[in-house]
Amino acid sequence: MAFRRRNKSYPFFSQEFLIQNHADIVFSLVICILIGLMFETTAKTAILFIQPQYNISTMSTDGEVSLYLYGWKDCATVVFYLCITIILHAVVQEYVLDKVNRRLHLSKSKNTKFNESGQLCVFYLVSSLWSLYVIATEGYLLRPSSLWENYPHVHLRFQVKFFYLTQLAYWFHALPELYFQKVRKEEIPRQLQYISLYLLHILAAYLLNLTRVGLVLLFLQYLSEMGFHLSRLFYFIDENQHKMFEMWSIGFVLTRMITLTLMFLAVGFGLARAENQTLDLEAGNFNTLPIRLLVLFVVCFTQSWLLWKFFRFQLSRTRELRLEQVARKRAATKQQMQRTLKRDSVGHHENGLIKAENGTSPRLKKIKTP
């Protein structure tokens, strides 16, 4: 299964060979794990990578329901779906983005940004729709108080746990993709920043049993980021498209405000009124004052940092637009002066008389005296 066209073959175990064939190598590992399900001796090990673990069965009004906890075995599941994500990344790059790039004929820097926005736009679209479906089916939209009531939310439904595992798999896969995609050194710090922030917030929500609040916040964040990368894709296709950026700017600020409001409502007021506020690792209760303050500080710091970067970018962009307007006015004035000089070059004034280029004065019409 070849995901990329091989224009040149490299020696085995070389760096170029690994980068060119990384999707095929990962695909072979996935096939080996799936083959392990066919044999009784390896099925128990292979199932750790494919199916979420720590499930328990409980009785409810709808009958027997399977709920899930989290533990160390989730690392194996994350690794498996990390491999799946690498394969899907290569498929989207090869069969969608590369074909579009050949038609647009973008520069190398724009091509890199186009690929980044294209990959993230697909991920944000799928994740935002998926998270909205989970929020609707779990009833968080109709009962917002369920985001903090009955904490700790230790028992997770399959779709909630699987959503968090795939989110962790995607953002962990983004780290080796920096190497596989040959990202430039000046771009690596910027990408490491947002990858680390996503991993920090998703892990904190998953391990501190704040999965319900985290699910809503991820939906808001993914929706906002999808608007940005979609606007950037349209800008690369047509550089005159700026209206989508203006719409995204309004949505970006609103998302930050809604995120802060929801965090203070759920963590600052909802969990603060809970009866049990003692640290209990076995029960999964992390509802203590220091942890609540730490969570609020991390979220507020992140949102404030994003707003600061946003307003700084807008100010710098406004200055650049002003400088461009001034430069355009100067260029227009210069062109107008050149046109005036060209008109005067046909005939120039000397001693109050218009003389042609050959020095002869044009004949003046005599005016009759009354």
C-alpha cells in the first residue's frame, strides 16, 4: 500500500526512507495487531490496543449499561489509534491536499501553511461534529447543571471515553508528524506551543474527571479554530477573501468569553458548592480548593494569552494596512507628478511664452483693440 508517489528510492533504515515510507510502516504495525486478534494466545494482548479497557456493568432504568474508568492500559489504546491517525493523515495529504496544491501552484511557505490548515480543518470539522453529537446525546445541552452535578464523574460512557482517547491520540501523533513532514525549524516552536496546550488541557480534563466540562470547551475551541483554518484556506485560494477572517475574529473573542464564563460557572461556583471537597484518589475526587484554583488559573492564563496574541496581531495588521495605504498614496502622487511632467515636456514656458521642444515659439493670435 503506497501512500506517496516514489520518485526516488532510498537505502533501508535511512532517514529519508523512514520519512518517505512512515505511513506504510505504521500500516504494517496496525495489520500485525489486527492479525493478533485471530489467535487465542495473542488475542488478549491485541484487544488492549483496540478496545477501551476498565469497563464495568451497572443496572439502570434502561437495563444493563457498560461504563468505563481510566487507567494505565489506556496508553496502549492511545498508541494504536495514534498509528491509525498517522495513516489517515497520510491519506488526506496524498489524495486531497497534494492534488489541490498542484493546481494552486503556491510558494513553499504558503504550501506548508496550506497543508497545516487543511489537515487541521478536517480534524476540527470531524471533532466538532462528534463532540456536538456526544453533548446532545448525553443531555448536557438541556441540563447545563449536569456539567458539575454529581461530581466526580468517574464512570464514562463508551462514546465519551473513546472520544477522549482519540483526541489524545491525534495530538500525540502531531509530535512525530513534525519530523515526518519536515517542518521548518522556525515553525516548530509555534506548533509545539499549541500541541502542548491541547495535550495539557485534554489530559487535565480526563485525569481530573472533568470530562463533561472539557467536552463542551473542546467543542467551542474546535469550532473557533475550524473557522480560522477554513478562512486561511480560502485566502490561499483567493487572496481577496478577507471577510471570513473578520467573521472569525468576532467568533474568536466570543469563544474566549464563553469559555471563561463556563469555567467560572462550573468550577468556581458549581464545584465549590459540592458537599464532598476532600481529596480522594481512589474515588477520583479532586474537588479541593487548591486544585480548583489551579484549574481556573491554567484556563484563565491560556485564554488571556490567546486574547493577547490575537489583539497584538490585529494591532500589527492595522499598522501594516496603514503603511500600505500611505505607500499607495505616495505611489499615486508620484505617478500623478510623472504624468504632469510628461505633459509639460511637450511644451515648456520661457519668459511668459510657451516654447516647443525645438525652441521656436508658437505664433500668437493678435487681439484686435476696440
